[in-house]
Amino acid sequence: MNLVIVHSHFRPGGVRRVIELAVPHLLGTLNPPITQIVLLAGEAPDDPWLHGFRQRAGSVPVICSIVAVAGYISEQRAKPAVVARRLRVHLENCLNQLVPAGCLVWAHNQGLGRNLLLTRALNQACAQRKIALLLHHHDWWFDNRWPRWPEMRRSGFRTLSAVARTIFPAVPTVRHAAINRAEAKVLQRHLGSAAGWLPNPASLEAEVAPERVRQARKWLERQLGEPAPVWLVPCRLLRRKNLAEALLLTRWLRPEAWLVSTGGVSSAAEQTYAQSLSTAARQAGWRLRLSVLHGANASPSVAELLAASEVILLTSLQEGFGLPYVEAAAAGRPLIARSLANVAPDLTEFGFRLPHCYEELQVDSDLFDWPAEQLRQRRLFQQWLTTLPRPCRKQVAPPPLLTVSRPPRSVPFSRLTLTAQLELLRQPVAESWARCAPLNPFLEKWRGLAAAGKLEATPWPPQADQWLGGPAYAERFASLLRNNPGKVAAAHGERCQQDLLQAKLKPVFLYPILWSSQT
């Protein structure tokens, strides 16, 4: 059987990591067995990654089927009709060659809506040939990614129903995988056994050799220009990673440390955020190095950087799964992280004990211009509402900071615009600490532990392999494919999208930093 892995790209990130970890175990579990792997994408993977992936695949050949129109629709120059036609022809040529030997299509992140023409073409091509299609949902277009809506409309998907019928097609050979239990429950409520929970694979891998750790530390010293402790955020440079909060924590808890992030900017929409943060850091002399691996030659792997760092941080506003939570445990490094409502219950079920997690970082409202911030948020919120589909606008209640008439004593740092976050960061560290530490009782203890080098690593729990290990992952994958859901009505997909969408529009999930790249 041929395994066709579809993604718009194979750039560094969580999706690529899931693919490379899972494939060796799928090769040993799926029946009929995989005899060839086809990587179908809008751009070719980089040579080092492809070489490593082929090594993981062993004797199973890996070929690339690259066509530009499978990439993000925002990066296409051709008209939608032309893109749709080229996709149809490419899929016909590719799948017609593979079907006689059997075929399984594993398509990633189609729920993100970056190219619904590709999603529709996959649905139709697989339905016509009775090919099993597993739609693996890592993220959603309606989860603070509303710029996808005008893109989808320009591609011809002009209503919410049209989008739902494409992401959740009424095709009996389609299965849906969600990476956290909360979203899987919603999918299963509407789609029945056509949907399942597929937690991302992770494992307690072999310890990085001490010499490789020393080399990674030396490499970091060269990048930073000095030997210093490194607090690492292993992620791409995205607004939702809330990196200013990681910087604030680092400056408070370990002033000698550099905050370092690994990946580069993933799209043009993130450029303004990245530039604003890096410019402010350069002007103020903050110990911040962003995207240390982006474009670097002969650089360490992420695993080696994890092992070489003193602390791992994850201050993200939203995650579907949150690999750094478990990667920090696998590396034996202390983790300081925000506790996310849709992720924390799963981590608890997997057995992870996270001693340095917090829900919000409260800051004194006197440390930034509150009247200006509230006016800014009102303006941005109204602008943001206009980017939503019309039926969604009436479902949105104003976020908490826009409902108060007087300045509160404290506000969550995550609920500020980047402008206010940078304003607070520019305050003297001693002053911001003195005002904010009493608002966050855990900080004083963590600061003492950090100074003494005694922040606690999360131990790898014995039961984690039952959930996250490669064999367990492959068995859940195979079990989902074996399910026989029967007929799936189009209305089920529409109701599924509506339930997920309503949940994402609750005030608790509204963050000003995500309303505009100019904040």
C-alpha cells in the first residue's frame, strides 16, 4: 500500500515533527503494509530533513510529489479556477498511478483553511477512487486565525456552510483525527466513529551525548557573543507564542539569562510582530535572540538545544497539543509554562506533573498607559469584528478588559496588546518586579529556585508511553481507519464546525495580540 502524506509544506514545526516521529511506527503496524511513501506538498522539503526522513523510513522508498498549487492559497499567483484545475490534474496523475497497489492519504491541517481548493480536490479524488483519507486536524481556521476567512471567500468558499462541507465532507471513506480530547469529543459527537482522538507521538528518546551538548552550548555562545545561561522557547516566531511574556519572566527570574527562540517567522502576517519585538529588544539592550536556528548552517538540532539550555519556556496563548510540554520532560529540563485549558487535562491524563505552570501572569496596570491601552483595544476589537463572518459577529461578547470603567489593579499580561507589553517591559526590572511579584505569589519561590539552579524538571511518567509512544500511536491510527461510520450527512459537519467555532469565540479565547499584526 502507498502512503501519501499531504501538507502544504514541510517547514520546521509541530506537524513535520509528528510526521517524522509517527511514520516509522506506522510502517510496522498498518495492514496492508506500506511499500512506498509519497510526500505531496506545495514545496519540496529541505535536503537535510528529507535525508533524515528517508533514514527513518528504512527500506521503504520515499518520493516527492511537489506542485506549487498545493501550497498556501495566500502564496498563489494564479486565479482560483486555475489553481483548482492544476490540483485536479496533479492528483489524478499521482493517485491513478498509486491506486492499483492500494493507497492511503494522510492529509495534515486541512482544517486550517490555508488551501481549501486542495482540501476539496483531495475529498473528490479520494471519494471517486474509494481511497481512505485521514484528515489530521492540528489547528483550525476559526481559532484566532480569522484572516483565513477572506482568503477562503476569494477561493470560492463564500459561506460557512461551504467551508464546513469541505473540511468535514460527507464522504464515507474520510476519517478525522483531533490532537486533544476536548476537540475530539466535539468531532465524535457529530461525526461518530468517523472521528477519533490521536494525541501526538512523543517518547523518552536516548539522552543526547555529552559531547553534543557541549558543542550545542559552544554554538550558542558564538551566537550570543558570550557564555551565559539560555532559557529556550522551542517554537517558530508567531504572535500566539506570546514571546514578550517569556521575556518578562526571564528578566524577572534569571536576569543573567538570554531568552532564545528557535524557529523563524512562518508567514508575512507575523513579520510586523517579529520586527517590533526584535527592534525593541535591540534598542533597550534586552538579552533576547529570536529565531536562532533560522537560516543557520551546521546548527544543533532542537533536541541538542533543549539539552544545552537551562530552562524551557512555553508562554503560548493557544496550542492544539503543545509538544514542548513533553519535549522538556523528555530532555530532563525544567519547564515554565502557561497552563492551557484544552491541553492541561490531557497532560494530566498522560501522567505529567508540571511544577512550574501558571494560568496567567498578572501585572500592575500602573506600569503602562491604561487609558491609551483601553482605547487601543476598543479600536482593534471593532476592527477585528469586521474580519469575522457576519453570522459570527453577534456571537462575540466583549473581552473582559473592555467591560470595566475603572483601571483594575492588575491585568493578565497575555490580555495586552504588544504595544502595552513592550511599554511594561521598558520599565526598570526592579520596579516592575516590586509591583508585580505580590500579584503572582509563585514568582518569589521560582526566582529563588532559578538563582540556585534548582527549578524542577518534569519526570517522564511511566504511563506516558501508553498514550504517546510510537506503537500506541500507530495502533490508534490503524483503529481509526478500521472504523465503519456508515453514511455521514453534510449537516453533521456544519453542526460540528458551528460548535467548535462558538467555543473559540468565547471571551476567554480573545487576545488583543492576535487581533492585528500591528498591535
